[in-house]
Amino acid sequence: MRTIAVIGFSPNKERPSNFVSKYMEKQGYEIIPVNPNHLFIENKKCFSTLKDIEKKIDIVNIFRKPEYVLPIVEHAIKLKVKAIWMQDNVWHKEAARIADEAGLLVVMNDCLMRRHIKESE
């Protein structure tokens, strides 16, 4: 799994969505920003929604409040992604259940960068 769509990617370098994504890109992952408020972030084309992305996505990394998660997961399932990753403080049990039943790997309330660093040690 090498292609990550980042939901809620922020242009603010101090926001976790920005520095986690930059870290993952330095590790060889392809990052696709998803934020309806921007056309480009970090010199990358930014998409309004998952369904606007024409490329195959492996992981959907979610940096949004829990109340926004379910529709994101439903779109991700339709796109046949392999994994849903909900960052720190992002929990949605119903979305996780639906994704799990669809055969996706599901992680809630964990940081992709922190996990990658830990696994690399």
C-alpha cells in the first residue's frame, strides 16, 4: 500500500495532516491531498472529495472530526481502497464496522507517522 489520500490535508505546516503527510512522502508514499478549500497544497493538486481522484488509492488517511467520517468511509468502500486510517482522536465505530465488513483494514485513533516510525525501529 503506497498511495495515500489524505482527507483534511492542511496547507498549515504546523497541522498534523501536513507534517504527517510530508513525513510519509519522504518514506516513499504517494500523497494525494483532499481538501475542498484548496486547489494545490505543497505543490500537489488538491481534490475536493475522494470521488474526484482518478488514481487508485490504497489508504484513506482521515484528519476530520468523527461526525464527518461515515460518508468518507462509504466513498472509500465504493472506490475499493484497501485501508481506512483514522488519525488521533478520530473514532467512528459504525464507519469502522462497515469498512471492516467490506474487507478493509481499519485503524482508529492512531497516527500513521508515529506507527511507521515505531515499526521502523
